[in-house]
Amino acid sequence: MSSLGVRLIKWSLLVMAIIFIGSFFLVLLAVMLISTVWSLLRGRKPQVAIWWTRYRDMARQMTSGGAWPAQRAPGRAAKQDADVVDVQAREVRDAPRRLPAQD
């Protein structure tokens, strides 16, 4: 193959990759827009906003704590676990059947 042929193949592959990536992002944008409109029509918070809020909260925890919860010092983890409330377990006997018996 000549060098012109190799250059032509490289440029055509580059153009095809750019077209593919561009079309992928356009489809992603369209799906996000449709999902947001659908959520708002049903009266719910858009999923994209929920994901962004979770990401922002996680980023705040990383900057304030300096590490993931599993990597923090034991004293800090124990302090956060102090909010756990123990409950008394009890056994449920003769609970009424909620579904009819299947034959």
C-alpha cells in the first residue's frame, strides 16, 4: 500500500470515530431529555437531578472527610455508628394467611 492509501484509511477511520462518538452523545442527550420530561410529567424528580445530587454529596464527603468511610479512622466510624438503634426482636406466631392457598 502506498503512503497515500494508509493516510486515507487513517483519516477515514478518524472521521468515522468522530461521527460515532457524536451520534452517541446526541442519542444520550435525547434520552436524558425524554427521561427528564417524562419524570416531570409524572410529578417526580428527574433521575439526572438525583444522580447529580448523590455525586455532589459524595464529593463533599470526600473533601471534608478526606477518605472513604471504610478508610477512616476507627474512632470516626464509631462516632457515626452511634446513631444505630437496637430493637427487641419478637417472634410472630399464627400470622393470618394473606394469600389464598394455591392448588
